[in-house]
Amino acid sequence: MPEQLRLPGRLSAPSPGWTTRADVVIVGSGIAGLTAALRLRQHVEKVLVVTKDVLNAGSTQWAQGGIAAALGPEDTPEQHEVDTLVAGAGACDRDAVRVLVNEGPEAVRELIALGTNFDHTDDGELSLTREGGHHRDRIAHAGGDATGAEIQRALIAAIEAAPDIEVIQHALAVDLLLGEDAEGRTGVAGLTLHVIGEGERDGVGAVHCRAVVLASGGLGQVFSQTTNPSVSTGDGMALALRAGATLRDLEFVQFHPTVMYLGPDSRGQQPLISEAVRGEGAFLVDGLPEAGGRRFMQGVHELADLAPRDVVAKAIMKRMLETGRPHMWLDARHLGREFWERRFPTILATARSHGIDPVTELIPVAPACHYASGGVRTDLHGRTDVPGLYATGEVACSGVHGANRLASNSLLEGLVFSRRIAEVLPRELPPWREPAVDRRTAGLVAGDIRRELQETMTSRVGVLRSAPGLDEASAVLDKLAGRGAETVDQSSWEATNLLTISAALAGAAALREETRGSHWREDFPERDDEQWAGHFDVTMDDGATTVAFVPAPATDGGAR
């Protein structure tokens, strides 16, 4: 497979001005990171959580729909497994999916025991709803549409009640420190951080540790329109890649079909209209029904408006191309004011703040980057290729999402696989390693490449892809790689991480000459299991990245 453009082997940074120590460092403070911290503290002497902003600034708090698990009386893990495999379009790891669906219900019950206040029915039962791709009501939610915020609240409360867990906020993880143990095996010796703080921990410092758990979230800021917060710049994926870990399935970026359209010039984080709104009866239209607009999802899929996300996103894009309109609409007027105010208060307030009242008006929607199904390749206990480095949550590729994540499986994945890391890490905690001299080539690109990079990725590597567009994207990324930074700062570190991940993503997307799940090639519109059942793995050796295909049997029986 072809070699990709050369990138920095490590980020240029000042020498550490301070040091500290911890047995395990957890990078990230969403459901994955905080779950790992709370469980590891029971077995490890010192746990340190570092987070790029404040504790509640990551993606978890933005999760509206809920968390999926077979908790209903008529539901089973086996049914949840089938729905997950079908949504994943043959690219899931079946063993990972079985872990997810079988361990999920207990993990959610423990979350409830921790103090998470999920919504309940009038008779006291857990309130469960349905989202795209699910054939059962299995989505537990809180505050109507504020599930992530409630889970984050409960986890932060538990962290604050555990003074033995140290937290450093406003800390960007720059690079891993590597070293050798007594047997000469290279692995994690620590990591460097840049902290915006006061006192002794300010600027670049080093944390010496025995293991690192990456729970740093996704790569949404690679694109100009995304539902991801501003901190989602792919830092954990890029850091792991530079250190020798493998990135898998990066081409499978899920574009949420119903993101509120704010106009052609809108950039950054966009308002999500949860799939749960369609789960409660809203439907997509190409215009006002009373003026001749029609419901275009009927006949596209057996689940119509509740089809898996890739199916709905493609249908919206096709209708947009056919009509020349920049968006479609979601009709939820029939749900009524009382239902909106009770079930979706956050979405209602957000829509109204942008001048749309869903009670009386159609909501303009279009697909936008939402979730990275791929990431740092791990085994069933979160281990990566680098000894002492683990990954969990959106930064990881555990294999459960395949080519298209099933709605509301993401919070569950972070919960389940962080628990599994905590099961094995204490007994396999490696000895302390002394950081070795880092001989990787340092470099940094200018922070001001970000806008051009995002525009290029959105227009050429977004929902709809083709060979000419991907070639154009690669040429632009190659040009941007040559624009070195004049100053060393967070803007340049983030831009370099975004460029690193963009190049890997575009490279895998160019090589996968088929349409599968959330990867849509207009020049190869059909799925091709004979040629492309398997995974694209990206590795890096001192800034030189290579993309290789790893064949694997389709795991959904060839469905869709």
C-alpha cells in the first residue's frame, strides 16, 4: 500500500519545566475516562486524570439521546447484537459486540447505583425509547434529552468525592514519553503536557507513569461542521499514532443525519437534533407537507425515518442533490408543545435560540460530522500495540461500531470497555521505565491552516467521496504540511494533530473503493465484500505513515 505524506514524528515543544508522577494517567474526562479513574483508584496507588478543558467540557455532556442496553422486559443482548452488527455493515468485531451487549446492562445499572438519575415511567419503570437501527425500545435517557449531562454530573460528583484521584484541568497531552524496561522492551514511560495554569504547573511539563489510558474523544474538528465540541481535535489518536500504535477504520466517520442547518457560513459545533426525536414520531420531509412536500424515507428502508444513520444521511444528501436545496426538514409539529417541553427541553430551547420553534415550524436539517467509529486499535481489554498504553471510548477502535455506529452505543462502549481496562491493568501494570532520548523528528505546522484544512475535509472527504475529490484533498494536505509554525502554541499543536489525522483518514478513504456504512464513494456505489471486507490500518514511523489493508470476514451476513 502507498506511503503517505511525511508529518512530524513528534510535536515541537519546550523542554518540560516541571515533573510529577502517577501510576496511571488517564487522558480525558468523559464517561470513558472518569469510569476508568473511579474503578482503577480501588487497585492502583495513584491515578491522575488530565483533561484539555474543565471536567465537563468533552463530548459526553452533549449526548442527547441516551445509552443503549437490553434493559427492557422483551429485549435481549442477542437482539442488541444483531442490530449492532447490521448497522456496522459487516465491519464489526463480533467478539467485541458480544462483550458490549452482554456486559452493558450491568454497567448501566452500576451507573444508576452511582447516582445517575435516568427518566422513569409513571409506574416507576426505567423509561426506554427507540432510535435509528434499533428494533426494540432500549435507549435509557435522562432529563428528556440531557442524558450525557446527567451522566457527566454523576461521574464528576463521584470523582470529587474521591480525593485520592488527582485532576489536572486545562492540560493538553502533547506526546508520550517512551522508554525501555529491564528486558529491553519499549513502552510507556510517561507523557508531556501543556497546562494553562498558575503556580508550579504551568506550561509544558512531564508526568512519569507506568501506564496511560487514552479516553480523549474524537476527531470532529477535522470538519468545518460538526456536533463535536471545540476540544475534539484528534489529539489522542495523533499522539498514539506517533508513539507506534495503530489507527484502524478511520474512514468510517459517522455524519449525523439531523443536525440543525444554520446557514452556508456556519462553522464549528452545530446543534444536534437527536435521533430520539424521530424515535418519538418526527419524520423527514423535503418541504411543507401541506404545500406538496413529501416524506422521502418511506420505501428507502424497512425502518423508514428510523433507519441506521448512514442510510438516513445518504437519503438526505441524495434528496438535497436532487432538489438543489442546502438542507431538508424535520417535521415534529404533531408532537405538541407539552410533549416537546417535557421530552426534549434542551433541543427545544436550542432551536428557539436560533429562531426556529419546532412546535409550530419545520426544523432545517443536514448531515454533519458526528462520531468517529474508528480510532486507536485495541483488543477486548483496551490494550494497544504500545506496552502500557490503553484506549477507550471514541478515541479507540474496539471493533464494536464497524462501518457505522448504532445509535446510543457510544456511551455504552466507553462504560463497558473502561470497566474491562480496570479489570486487567492493575495486575499487568508494567514496571517504571526511564524515559529515553526521543529521536523522532520534531515538527509543527502553523495554527492558521485549520480553516483551509476543515473546508477541504468537509468538501472532499465528507459525506460523499470520490477519487478526484480525495486526490484534491491529499494535494491540499500535502501543501499544508509544508507550512511550518513560527510559534509553538496550542493552536499549532492542535493544527498538527488535525493534519495528522486528516491525512490518515483521507488515505484510508481513497484506498477503500466501495461504499460501506458511513463511507460513501459515489464512484464505487456498491458494497464489495469480495474485495473490501476488512480493515484499513494506519501506522507511522517517525512521521512517515503507511496504510495497509487487513482482510476480515464480514460480520453481518452480507446484510444491506
